[in-house]
Amino acid sequence: MLEADGYERMTALGLDPEDVSQVTDEVLAEFAAEYYEYDASRRHSKVVIRAGTQGTTITRLDSDGDPARNWKRREIATRPDSSTLTTYFDAADRPVLKILGSGGDTWPEYWEYNSENRETLHATPSAIDSVTEPANASQNFSVTLKTAEGLIETRDYYPESGGGAGSAPGYLKLTSVKEGSSGSAIKQRELTYTSRTVGGDTIYKIADSTTYRDSASGGTSPATTGNAYTWRGSTFAVLQHTVTPPVVSTGENGTGATATRVTVFDDFGNAQWIRNERGRIDYIVHDRLTGSVTVRIDDANTDDLSGVPSGWSTAAGFGSNRRTDCQSDLLGRATQVLGPVHEVPTKTTEGTEIAVSTRRAEYAVYLDGPREIRSARGGSASSGCYTLGTVSLRRFDFAGNETEAIDAARSCECGPLSPSEVFPQSSWRRWRREFFNAAGYRDESRAWHSIPSTGEGFENVNFYATRFGRDAMGRENRDIAPGGTITRTVFDARGLPLSHWMGTDDAGATDSDPTGGSATGNNMVVVTVNEFDDDTDGGNGNLTATIRPVDGNSASDRREDFDYDFRDRLVGSSQSDG
């Protein structure tokens, strides 16, 4: 599959992506975002992404189809770093077991579903004691859960009928967690619903959402957020949405009073009126064509406005009418934003101080052809609009990567930006460039400290360059600073950073060993070591220790340890200075 950035790179090299006589599959693969190979059953057997830099092979095994089988299909994906992701699917094509493996380490996950194909249980790696995989298509897999350890997440649903008040057929009712398979369920969140029926069709929206803040007795100390809806005519469109957050007691530094937040929508579904918990009213007008904001009045005075919702009026102490005006292009992108009027003390030529009314201003121009966005800040006063400081020029490639960031001085401070304005290199005050390779990864970053009037100049004379490298999975794991310092990061199969290294020569280094096996000239040294899940597999990826070596003696290491509860929440830490 060839995306826009790959197409652009090919045409820049004089290759016609649509000319099959000139561009073979092998050539196309060097620019393609995704490349596929298929087996005899027309299923993916190989997937190569990022212009051929990352390939994953997939092998499949179908079960014998016996109704007693607890899996329908197995896929083993061998990833670019040689780790494997084994997934077992049921007859409804839902994952029931996943096993990430690297070397001798494994991280399994397990799911259960109800008869309506909705997830009811998810056992995280920390909750799984053992897994036995089938040796052939005629065997089941087996998963043994720990009885009193590890995080298990459960989900309950309302029945398809007869659920009673507040129910919704098949909708989520309750999420819970428990510690091990024999642990008691601890409620986390419980939902009730309200219904709306129009023309024989019914929809359901959340009415109450209750979060349980204490795990005692399976979930106590509920905090309920209520939702109420007013509908627009005989439709499913919401006219007004009222949110009643939980009451915060005086003991928790609240008022103990019930408050509401009310939003009234226009006929396009945009929030038009908002009254917050303190009674402040905001008013927003949207452009009907693009949906962009044209006017926003924060802390509105309802006496000055029409169409105010019935029963609404400005509360005492409010009504400052802070108006923001916006202009947008045909794609709804803001081109001019003028903030609320405010007074700025200013001295006249005679030295007298007067208050001048002004508005903060933000300007933008979008040049879609060269993929450039220009923006500036300034103000608006009785004398007109003006800009202050430099104009920001941001340039992008077809993939949306920012390739250049420039701050340029404007020839005048004369109002909004114009697409026809020219910013010669002699006007540039800051300049940064990013270079991306065919895979879409960043190879180099340049920052100028002495910008020449033309051209780029020379490295270390006009600009400093930082260069980057990646591991087999595409993770940025190496950078060379302008002074020559090399920093490397080693990741595990989950993408977690195991260690950070520094030096000036990484000859022979690999993704897993920055020292290159003590290669000649290599002077990389470890500066930080991270331990996850107490340095064992089968955990949930919690950072349990950070070690910073001081010298060659491990007794001198500076160490910080972290403790978690079974829900992976940090509950304690300790430090040792060696």
C-alpha cells in the first residue's frame, strides 16, 4: 500500500508509481507503507511496513472444528525483533489468549466472553499462573489463574430483557477488579441508563455513573455523577444536557451543596450555551458550514443577548462579557482570533499615562500547496491590528511530519498575515530542520545558531546536528549529540526501556548490547537500569526499581524501589544512595 508521502518520494526520484513496467513490486516495496504476502488460503503470511524496514511473518493453525474446542484459530506473529505474539481466537474471531514471548520470557493475557460475545473477564499477565498450549489442532489450550494474586478485570451487563428501571439491554452495567481468581470482586464503576424512543427505535444514554472510591466490602464510598437530557423535538438530538457531579463535602474541602453543569446545543449539535457549577454562563456561536467557532463570550451578560435559554439569567457577581471573535477559512481552520477587550496602561508622548483598550490577537495562514502554516501574535486597538515579535513558519511533508520550524522577522507590524508575504532567509531568527527517511523515521535534526543569508552553511559552523537510530521495532534507541556523545536505550519485547547508556564510541553495538560484547574501541557505559516487575516475566510492566551505577562496584549504586498494589497503583517508594 502506497501512501501520499511514499508517492511523493517516488515522483521526486522520477519514478511513476502507476507505471508497472517501470516500477516492479520489489521497487515499490521500498516506498510502500505496507506490503503483504499471502498463503494458499489468501490470508496474510507476511506483513512488511515502513518501506520494507519492519517485517512480520505470520503462521496459522486452524483447530479441528470440534465444538468442544476452546479456540478456532491460532496465529503466531514473529516480529522484527524475533519476539513472537501468539494469539488464539474463538469461533467469533475474538482473542481468548495472547502470549508475548521473547527468549524464555512470556507475558500471557486471557479473556472470557458471554453468550452475546461481550467481554466478561480479562486476566492480566500478573494473574496467570500457567498456560499450556495445544500440541495439535485436536487439543484445547488451558490457562490456570493464580487464586490470590494478580489483576483480573470483570465486566457485567444488563440482560437483553427484564433488566428493570435504569437498565439497557446488553449494555455495560458494572466493571470490577479482583485479586486472583478466588478474590472478591471490588466494584469500580456502575452505570444506569435512560432511554429515548422515536418511531419505534430506541437509544440509550448514561443516566448515572457511580465510581466506588473505597475497596472495602467490595466497593464503598460511591461518588455518583448524574446525567439528564432534554430532547430536540421528536428526534434523537439532545437539546440540553445537565450533569450533576458528586457532592463534595466540607470535610473534603467542598461546599456540601449540589451543583449542576448545563449545556444547551444548537440544531447542529454544537454546544451553544454553557452554565457551569458556579452559575457562570458562556455563549458560543458556530459557523454552520464548517462548525468552527465564530464568537465566544465567556461569563456572558444575558441582558445583552437574545435566545437565552428559558430561566437563565446572569448570577450576581458575574456578567463581565469577555468576548472572543474568530475568523476561519473554508476548512474551519482559525485564521484570526481576537481575544476579550482589556485595558493596557500606556504613556503618551507627553509622558501622561492613559488606558488604551486592546485585544490579544492570533493570526494564521495555511498554505496547503507547499504544506506550510504561518502564525503570529499581536493585538488589535483603535488604530487597527498589529503583530508583535516574529512570525512562525512550520513546514510539513506529505506524512504530516514537521520538517522545518522557522521564526522570521516581519517587514512590518501591519495586521493579519497574508499568503503572499515573503520571508527571505535573511529575515530568519530561528531555524530548525528535521530529516525523515523513506520509512518515515527521523534520521537527523539540525538547529541553527548562525543563520546564513542563503543556503544552509556548514555543520558546527552554522548549525549543530543530532542524529538518530532505531531498533528493529522502529523505536528510537540511539542518538548522537552535536558534541559526539552517544546515548543508547535498550528496550524489552514490550517496548519498556530496560537501560540507558552513554559514551562516544559504540562500535559493534547491537539493540540489546550497546557494548558490542566489549568490542574494540567501544566505550559505552550504563547510566540507568530499570527493573520491571521485580525483573521477572509475567508481570504487568510496573517499574519496580531504577538503578544508577556510580562506579564499578554495585554496592555504590544509587537505587530507588517502587511498590504497587495488585491494581498496578503505586503505593510506596524507597531510596538508597549506595
